[in-house]
Amino acid sequence: SASYFMTYYHSELKNARAVQIAFKVKQTYENFMEQIKSLKYKLVSSKPMDGTIRKVYKRGYQYIEVNIPSDFKGVNTYKMLFARKSSYKKIRGL
């Protein structure tokens, strides 16, 4: 079974692109988080959203949005969205 799934987003209407990774294995998510920290991404936002915690990290023009479920049971997954600043703002309606 897969430990994570990747989804590529492309919107011609919004002219935005991003990659999302949904992690089914907590250890794989933790490995990605260690890599993000080693690349010196800075936490710029952390808030509860629809039963999850949404954390946004930034480095230059790159954004990583991390969604952490309240528990990691059943179909819950950790998710990361990778996008450039302009695409991230369009995707999130900012």
C-alpha cells in the first residue's frame, strides 16, 4: 500500500498551479517535515480550520501549507500543499 498520494493542481481560470501530498503513514509525513525544517522554511501562520490545524510555511516565493488532522485514524491524512506565492494566494482566495 502507498504511504502517500500526490495530486497536481492546474487552474487555467485562476492561472494557478500547486502540488498536494496526502500522507497515509505518519512517519513519511514526519520525514517530509524534517526536510522542510532543514531547508529553513519559516512558519508564518498557524490556525484551526475545519477540524484540522493549518500551518503555512514560507521561504522566498515558495509556500507550503500543512494540514494536520485532530487524530490520525480512519481516512484522516496529513496534507501538504506546495505552491509559489502567486498561485497559493489565488488557490486560497487571498
